[in-house]
Amino acid sequence: MIEIPARRGKAVQVKKGQKVKVINTRGQQVVDTWVFNTADLREFMSMDHSRVAIGRIIPGIGDALVTNKRRPILTLVEDTSGGIHDTLFAACDRWRYEALGCAGYHDNCTDNLAAGLAALGLEPPETPAPLNLFMNIPVIDGNRVEVRPPVSTPGSYVTLRAEMDCIVAFSACPQDLVPINGLDMRPTEAHFELLD
Ligand SMILES: [Zn+2]
């Protein structure tokens, strides 16, 4: 098992057909997830295109998420977390924390994506909207969105199958100003495992 340290990012090369098991070690940690085509980083998993492909806003078992070229890149094959994830919210960034009144630098998922890829000698072409695993953003009355704590429990996980050779990047979201990562608002580590 590989740790995604609290408030940090981590990226890994994944071969077509391999699976990535993402574990919510302590139960309340949101894990922002990005996937890039290894052969061309400008092709990446797109939440906009995926919602069209799957016909809903939260992927379920068997749903294939697609790239900005509408090709399947990642399929959700297992989920013990309660099935609540988010595809609507952008990754947090320095400006999100500035807007929340944070003075000075705050760790953020956008910088974590860049750091995770940099460790592999790569650079993201942009910060795509992530698949926010375990993030609970219900749509109220078909329109309003709310920020709620995850419904996942310690040790629960999702398993994702790569549909092409790809780079998968994670960020253990450092959000501690709204209860995205639980009512304690204390970001924690998470883990992942590569399965053949
Ligand atoms: Zn974040």
C-alpha cells in the first residue's frame, strides 16, 4: 500500500487493465483523483464529458469515465464507501482559500497535482476538474449544491480499472475551512494499492 500523506499529492503510472484501489484509511478524507493518457497528457479524464457518457453526476459500479476525447480511461469496478462521490466541484486552489479568508499560503489540491506529477518528471497541461472520491456534494431540489461530510467509513475503498496506459494522480484534499473532510475539519492521509 502506498500512502497519500495528509494534505499532499501522489501520482503513479498505471498500465491498461491494472486496477487502483483507493482506501479511505480514516474514513472522512476526500481524495481528488485525476487521470492522464500516458502517451499524451493533454488527453485526460474529464468530468464534463463523463457525465454525458454515464448519464448521471455520480458514477456507479461499471461506469466508464471518459477523457476530453470521449474515450474510456477509468472504470469504477468496486465501491464499499457508500457510493457518494463528486464530479461537480473544481479542485481547491490558492484562490479558493483566499476567497475563504485565508491569509497567506494554504496547501491545495491544484498544487498537489503539480507536485505529484513533478515527482514523475511530468507537468500537468492544466488542472482538470477532478473525480472527487468520497466527497459529498448533494444537489438539493435539483439545483442548489451543499457541502457535507463524507458518508464513507474507515478502511472503505473504491477500485478503479485503467482502460489505457495512464498516469493517475491523487490529492488528499487539505481543505480544513469547510467540512468537506468531515466535521472535525482535520485532513488525514489515505492510501492506494495497484492491483494486476
Ligand atoms: Zn482540495
